[in-house]
Amino acid sequence: MAAVQMVTCLREGQPGQVGMIELGGGAGVLSRAYRLRHPHPHSIGTVPWIGSNELQMAAEADHLLLGERRIEVPGNSSLIVVWKSPSTGREGIRPLIVAVGRDGSELPRIGPQDSMDSCTWAKLSGQ
């Protein structure tokens, strides 16, 4: 039987902030560095995608795990994260974003296709 992991959902956010991790604007582009090295790629799907999202974090978050990278959350709890992924033809794939508290506990997460963090989804689902 798999162990159940408890995730902290309490938060101290900015006024009007709903989730522990809130996605703001984002952008993405095919990698220009790759295109300069490979002027005629065989397929658009072979060109890496560079993506970004603005995030607003709750005060409890000490750092993020963005895929394999650890990113410190600044004092104002607002940051822009950037990643590279394979192109899907129209866009890339955002890595899993996990918020981690100062005590090392896992806070909510946002999956590659999610628009809200896991605790916000749970609240809306009545869990």
C-alpha cells in the first residue's frame, strides 16, 4: 500500500490571492539558439521550446521544485520561471511545479496542464 502524503494547504498570501501558487502571464518561443545551430530541422517537433510563467507564491513557500531545478522564492513572493522542453508543434510542456515550505514539507503543486494548484482544485472539488 502506498503511503499517503499530507500536503499543507493553509496559506498567507497577498490580498486577493486565492491559491498558494498562482499562475500569471506566460510566454513561449522555439529556441533561437537551436535554430541557429540547426537551420533546417527535420521537424518543428525537434526544436526545443523555451517557456515561461509569472508566479505569485504564498508566504509559506520557501522554494520551488521546477522539474529537477530548485528555485528560491524571493521576499516579495513574485517570480518568473523559465524552462526548456520538447516542442509539441504549437507549444511546449511546462514541468511539474512543486512549492516547498521552510520545514521541507511539500506544499501544493501545479502539473504541466493545470491552471490552478492542487489545493485550489481540492477546495473547488469539495475535498
